[in-house]
Amino acid sequence: MSLLLSLLAATVMGQDPVKPRPTFDQAAAWKVLTTQCDFGPRVPGTPGHLKCRDYLVETFKKSCDSVKTVELTHNWSKGKKVTMWNIVATQNWEKATTRVVLLAHWDTRPTADQEESAAKRKQPILGANDGASGVAVLAELARAADFPKSVGIAYILTDGEDLGPSLEEMFLGAKHIVQSRANTKQYFGDNVPNYGILLDMIGDKSLRIPVEPNSAYYAPKLMGAFYDHAAKIGLGSTFPKVYGPSIEDDHICLNDAGIPVIDLIDFDYEPWHTLGDTVDKCSAESLGKVGKMLHSWLKLDPPFSGPVK
Ligand SMILES: [Zn+2]
């Protein structure tokens, strides 16, 4: 059909012609990454944190059946009580037969502790990769979702992952999910997920996400199937079947509580926990690769079944 004819047809049908969008639009994901960074550091207790929370809630409302925040508090070793919010959004959660929880942390590190100078170490990081990247992919995945009727998704944006300074005060949002049966019910209702996939630091320009050993320990069959699928759709060089470093992340406490979760992370990132973790170190192409992989995986019917071990 010619352009004129298609415009005419659209007018006849009473609609404006809409430019088609790709299934996972990396440019749209990139916009979500830069918008988060425009709020500045998203450290609990700061204005940037509150603004970003509201923006993310509004963003997920456009594509999900339900969106809510779950509040948690922590008496921080730095002498103040901090309030945090996990953001929970679902699609087709009740009716599904395969339920997948997708996670990424939305908070950012309060201190750039990997900087060499003591003055810089006291400042908060921007977290373009360590914070904004995983959230950006999940937001665009939620928009692009055209998953089978059997599949239900819960998107959980965790807070307090990177509060610190030590490990005891990290992963606070994820720990809250499994702190008690009543807590878990706040997130998933009566339907616990079959498994989960965690995204962290997946925006690096030179992206390479090797097998994370803790994930391979907790869910070897799931991990194997996921990496096989990556190779099958031409993403084998982004998801190479080789071991990377073992990572302490939001997935550990969930696995220990019986919810299998694998971690997709590119820890080979020079500006990690420095003031240099900025948008110029990330790329839309990298978000696109992870988005394409997850989109393709979740369109499988079912996206993995059977025991993860
Ligand atoms: Zn971090």
C-alpha cells in the first residue's frame, strides 16, 4: 500500500497512523535510563530518590495490571532512620500457570567508595549502570510485553540494595520480600513465583554477561537453559557460557528462602562504585541486547518448566 493510501485508510478507520515500534525498543529503554539519572543520585532519604520513585510508579502504571509500593525502614549505621520503597508491578499474575519475577534495584550507592581520593569517596554515585540500567530494561520490557497467556510477570524494583557501607546493610529491599510469610504475600499474593531473574549492571557499553556461579549453584538447569537460548538467538557472545565472578546480590536471600533467582550481571565495569558510573559508560545497544534476550525467553510457552536444579 502506498503511503497516501495507508494514510487514507487510517483516516477512514478513524485513527491517526501510528509509527510501528519494535518489540523491545532500545531507544525507549535508554530514555528510562537517562531520565532516572536526570534525578541525580537515588539515595534513600534524598529528593532524587522520591522523584524517581514517583516516576517509576507512573511508568509501570502505563503497562501493568497493578502497581504498588511496599514501604520498609532501616535504622542506618550512619545515624538516621531511612525509609525505602520496593516497587511491585504485575501482569497477568493471577491467571498464569508460569510465574516469573523480574528484579532490579533502583536505589544508588550513597558513597563512591571505590574512588581513590578521600573527598570523592564521600560523594554519592550517579548509578547509570549500577541502578538505572536494569530498571530501564524492565520498564521497556513491561511496555513491550506480549507474552503467552500462560505467563505471569511480577516486576520488583528493589530499594536499599546498595545502601551499605557493609554487606549487612545491603540487599535490604530483597531481604524484606522474604523476611516473613506475611511480607512475601504482600508482593506475590497467594501465588509464589516459579523462579526469578535479577538484572544488575547490564548497561556497560562493552557488555558481556558470563555465568554467575551462585546462580549456577542454586538453579543449574534454569541457568543452562537460559544460556542455551541466548546462543540460539545469536546472543552467545553477550551471554558466554563461561563462569564470571561470584556475586553477592539481591538473589542470594531469595534463593535461600526457596525462590530460585538467577543473576545477570556484568561485573567487569571499571567505574563501579565511583563517580564515573555515568551515562556515557552505558549504551542503548547493551540495553537492547538484554531486552531482546528477556523478551524472547518470556515468549516461550512456557519460559522454562520443571525443576531448576
Ligand atoms: Zn552497587
